[in-house]
Amino acid sequence: MSPRSASVNEELRRRSQERLLQAAVELVGEHGYEATTLGDIADRAGSARGLVSYYFPGKRQLVQSAVHRLMHRTLEEALEREPRTEDGRERMARAIDAVLGLVLDRPVLMRQHMAGLLQAEGFVPCPEQRRLAELLRDTVARHGSCDVDRDYPMLRALLMGAVYAALVPGAPMSVPVLRAELFKRYRLEWEMGVPPDAGAPGGTPGTDLSRFFATGTAPECGPGGQSK
């Protein structure tokens, strides 16, 4: 049997990482962070347990990357859904609703994510987070910011604060109330984005996460290890 080409090996590695990210999101959402082990994640992903440590420094880094992937792909989907728009105010409304929609759709996962940010390791930068930041910065710019470097961190802080307020155990705030305050700050009409009574929050219907994680079958190899 001919050896696989470098491109095929790279694709196999990428898909393996994607399966681990998806498994982490699913398991933490189902059972919580503490009850989910790296072995559980590897088993759900159908991967060797040693691969988890090979790709990620630890469980906290894996889970943060997985949640940031879910957040950036959810935001991307909301911003680009039909009818597509270049209107900065509508895009800001969609961004806010996408994040708040995750609070409603996946409360356990998002609560565990916020708790993780407050742990000793704190915020762990990763490629997934950078993609999320790029989308939010672009949203701020299109909304008309004259100083994106100042206004992007504020939007990020306001969204994180809203997520925390909606999920704090024992004293959660209503998501529609939080949405109203954010919409007031950014001078958005209630009918923009996806109002709470207009259907699936944030444009994230259903529980299937596969559209956010490219975990299909790896390419087959032809003669000489080249992908077909």
C-alpha cells in the first residue's frame, strides 16, 4: 500500500480535531465540565485518547476552543443568513441575538464556559476565539464605530455580562430584558434580528451541531497516496 500524501494526512488530522471539538461541546452540554473527562471526549469522537493531548494542552483549552468554535460559527451563520444584508444596525441586532440565542439553546454549556473563564487559567487565546473576535470587530465597524479598538472590547464585555446575568444560578435575568437593554444601547428596533417570539433564537434551530464541525469522511487515496 502506498503511503498517504502529506495533504491527506493533514486532512485526517483536521477532521480528527473537528470530531474532538464537536464531542467536547456535546458532552459538556449534556453532563457539565467536571463530569466530562478527556477519555469521554475521545470515546465520543472515536479517537485514540492520546490524540487529545497531542492536539490540545488540556481539557480547559479544548473546551474553550470548542465553545468558541460554536460561538463563531453561530454568529457567522446569523450574520450571513438570508436575506443577506450589509446594514450595520441589522447585523448588530443579529450578532446580539446569536449570542443570546446560545444562552437559551445551550445553557449548561454556556454556564460552564463562563465559569471556566473565571478559573485560574482564565481566558485562553486560540484560533477559534480569534475568528469570533474578527466577526465581532467587523460588526462593530459596520455599525459605524469611529474607534473599533475601543468599541469592540465594550461590545464583547456587554455580551459576556449579558450571558453571565442570564445564567447566574439562583438569580437569572430574563433574556428579553437583557436584549432590550442591549438594543437600547445600540439604538436598534425590537423587530430587528430575531425577536424572542419570532422563532428559533439566534438562528440556531435544532440540536444537530454537525454543520459547525467538518467531520465527514476523509478523502480516499488513489495511486501513490494522492487523494482522489
